[in-house]
Amino acid sequence: MVLEASIKSIDLSIGYEYDYGVLWVVNSVNIVVWRNTTYCIIGESGCGKSTLGNAMAGLLPTYAYTNGYLEVEGRIVVRGDETNYNGVRGRIVTRIPQDPSSALNPYVTIGEQLVKVIKHHYGVRENPLEKAGKLLKLVKLPLEVIDYYPHELSGGMKQRAAIALALAPMPKVIVADEPTSSLDAYLRGVVASLLKRVQRELNLTLVFITHDIALASTICDYITVMYAGTIVEEGASDKVLHNPLHPYTQLLFKAIPKLGSRETLSTIPGSPPSPTSYPEGCRFRPRCPVGFSECYKAPKLIEVEPQHKVSCWRYA
Amino acid sequence: MSNSALLQVIDLYVNYRIVRKFTDIISRVRSAVADVSFTLNEGETLGVVGGSGSGKTTLLKTIVGILKPSKGEVVYRGVSVHNARGELKKKIMAEIGYVPQEPSQSLDPRMKISSSVTEPLRALRISKSDRYERAKHILKVVGLPEEVLELYPRDLSIGMLQRVAIARALITKPKLVLLDEPTSSLDISTQAQILNFLREMREVFNLSYILVTHDISVASYLSERLAVMSHGTIVEEGPANEVLEEPLHPYTKVLIEASKLREIEESLEEASAGCPFINLCTFKTSTCFRELPPQIVIGARRVKCWRYSNK
């Protein structure tokens, strides 16, 4: 299989206005997402992973500042401070929201919402209602749901309906922004398996944003770890998971409680920096247990082994 | 009754009334907690695991006295929590700490941290200077600087807020602390900090915990005993290592599978009568379709499943 780039970014930075200046919450990100793969973005809250996802999905607020270059399915959407998502949103890329109950319109039945999206993109030529039924079948919801209002569905069913809604315009790329964070552990597994199955069946590119590493490990082909607006590690999922190289990734993996293990968890000292006060040089430096003098300069993302990149001076 | 029993929950039912104004003339009653009994010994931690809507939070709220049971009793050191009055009630309430879900929502945004933390003491009629001294002390214990007292919840990170919420529960010097999803809104690194911190607090104050969570690996990290809850009832209970190594109930098996993240596809739909887990189970018999399973005691464990009724 020849790998083709679906999403490509070069030195992409995204920022918001702050105290007469621009606060860059995503800094010089270079990523390539291959077509028909699942790409995970892992990071803690406030690391810029949702902003990056919104940039891919064309849902950045109008007051956001951009810099660099971003391409989605061959269409240039960000170049310098200009953005152009015309014809990209919907037909090419859609987003699955974090909280389905706030994304679904409470006054409109699920069926009507689906039909509205299908009509908007494809008109009435292909029976939209039939298509809506097919979408519900794809996400394993019973057909009756077409006449249900969102409040009549449980949390897991709502998330399934939100996935069906995201699939309605038949996109090529889906950005799932923490789709499982409002669900319990059991439903989390179910929804993640569903997304993976849909991705395989429809040959989609799935960008999966999460802070749940265990979940990412089961469904992803590629993993990117973000910290304080930068990418610290990137690569094929088995390489990153079995051989984490960046000290942050290593510590993060050790902090997950294992089933049945009662050993004391290792923690990362301190807390993540806020975008207003990023430290100089490597942004993990103040919390890093193995830092040295070189770390006062910003490291670059370098390839340590095939399909495994890390941004740390220890491997330079 | 053994002497070391700290808390006993006896045959507890909590019902909510579903009011349908127009369709039903008689309002229906649904049990959020049904037929729950367990005993918690001093210094022990019980992990209550279950999916959303299984009645975990309702159970905690009933134990702490926010909700009233429809049937059954909660007994703390031989005294019924809901029937106690006056000084005795105050004493019991001081000895049971409660950390609600979502620290950012349970702390009043208009109150300074100092007033939030000392609020339980105000209810106990403790003088103002004493309250402030104890707040200062407890913040030191939970590892927060003293300046935090003068701040508002918006000034703190979510991990710090969780520590404040725990400090508020610990300020009355409780013996039992009820934790409602203490880590579900936290990041992994903060979660590890809070879990280690809870363990440390348990040793420092010789506490008992009831830890409610949907994540079985978080529960197994802190608890000696596990209770798996679903559809308002405890379907399996026993020592944590035994439950994890050899789960008896099909729902426990599914939860353990989910935490190991095998790909799961089957759906957990509610059956009309009989055991609610028919869809998950491979050993179902005709009895399972007709009747709810009884509680069966096997050694130190209890399970609600027809499969073990002959043993």
C-alpha cells in the first residue's frame, strides 16, 4: 500500500490574542497524517491538541491567528495568516464533538438532523431518509432512533448518533475530539471499537484526540504526544508505546494505574505550564528529571529510528 | 456484628419517582439503588465500580445523608445515620467526609477557598479563629500553600481544586471518606498525583474510603475490596485480588475486558424481566429470563448470578 498524505502541516502555529500580543498555543507543528490510517494526538488538557484538531476540521474561531501551512486532502486550508475552508468542511472533513449532548439539537429528532445534513450536501436526489437509516445501521443504532429526540437517548447512544451525524456528509477525514471523555469505561471501549470499525469499512482517515493513552494504544496506527503546544514525540503506535523515548512520554506511561497492581504510581513533578509562561528552550525542562545544560535551547523533532521521531536533546 | 464494623449498609433501597404529567395518571417509581448491603471495616477501602447510571452516586449521597433511603438502613458505628438527631447527628456527620464529583462544580465560585474549606466547621459551630487555624493546617497537610486560602476557585488548576475538595472533607477529622469519581475529570499525571495523595492521607489519618469510580484499574489501585454495581444493585463483591483474578459475574468480566481494552461490540441492553445481563452471558438458562438472581455467598465473596446457586 502506498502511503499518501491526507493531512500535512509545515511549521503550523495557531494563537489567540492576549494582552496586545498573540499567544501561540500551538507552536511550529510539523505532522503528516497518512490516508486511511488512525492518527492519535495525546496530551494533557491545555496542551493545544483540541486547537490543532479544530484547525484540521476548519472550526477555528475567526479571531484565531495562524502561521505556517496546513493542507487537508490536497486542499491548502492555512497559508500564513490566511485560512480558507470553503468546500473542505463537511464534504472532506468533519468533527465528532467531545460532548454529544451539547452538539445535538434538542428540539429536532435525530432523523431530521441527519436528513438536513444530507440534503445540504447532496440535495434530495438520493433518498436522504434511506441514507439516514443506513447511517444508523452503520453505527449500530436501531432504526426507531430516527424519530427520537436527543434526550430520549442514553449517553452511549447519543455519541453513536453524533458519529452518524459526522459521517452523514461522507467525509474523507474525521476529527474525533475526545469522543469518549463523557462516557464510562465500558462505553469508552465500545465507542472506540465502533470508530475503528467505521474507519476501516469506509476507508476514512481518523484523527483521534484523547488524553487516554490506553484507549489510543488499541485503535491507533500512529501516535503523537503533545506537550505545551509542541510535539515531543511522534511515530508508529507500537514503537511509541513499547519504546517511549521522550522523558515526558516515559513518565506519562508510568503514571497510568495498571489493573491489579498496587505499586505506588510515579508522578511528574509540578504541573504543565500555562501558555502565558512557557519556559525557555525545551518546554519540559523545569519538570524533566534528566535535563542538562543543552535543554535551554529549543530541541527539534528528529528521527531516531524509522517511523519514530522525538524532540529531545538526549537523542540529538 | 463484629466490633470493627465501621459502616453497615443494610438492605438499602432508594427510589426516585418518575412523574409523567400527561401520559400516566399514577406516577411510577424506579429504584436507583435496590437491595444493597455491605459492611465496611475500619481502615478498609471499598471500591465501588460500575457504569454510568448504575446508582453509584445515589448510594454515596444516601450514605452521607443527602438523600433518604426508601427502605433499609445505613448504620455508622451502631447508630442509624438517618434516624440520629441533635449532637449525635452532628458527630456522625463530622466523622463522614464527602468529596463530590467534579471539584470545579462543587466549590462555590463566589466563595474564597478559606470559606469553602471551613464551611463544614461552620455547620459544627466552631469559632471563627479556630476555623481559620484548622484550615491553614489542613491545607499544609494536602500540600497547598497558605496563600490559596485567599483565592477563588477560578484561580486554581483542576488538580489543586481536587485537593481543596479533599481538604474540605478532611477538615472535620473524619474516619470515613466517601470519594465520588475523584479522578474522572483529571489528566493522567494529575490523576496519579491525586491517587498517591489519597493513599498517603489514608495512612496519615487512618481513614476508610468508599471510592466510587467507573475505572476498575483506579479502584483496584486503592481498594482492598471491590463491589461491582450495575442497575442499582451490587452484582459481585469480594476481596479485590480475588475479584480481579477470577471474576464470577459476566458484568465484572466485561468491565475487566474493557479496562484491558479488547475491542468490544456487544451492547448492554436492558431485558424486560429476569437478569439484566442476559445479553452478556454465555451460561444463561431459562431461569435467567424469568427471575432476578439471588445473592449467593461463595467464601469471602458474594455474587448475584443463577449460575452459582447450586454451589
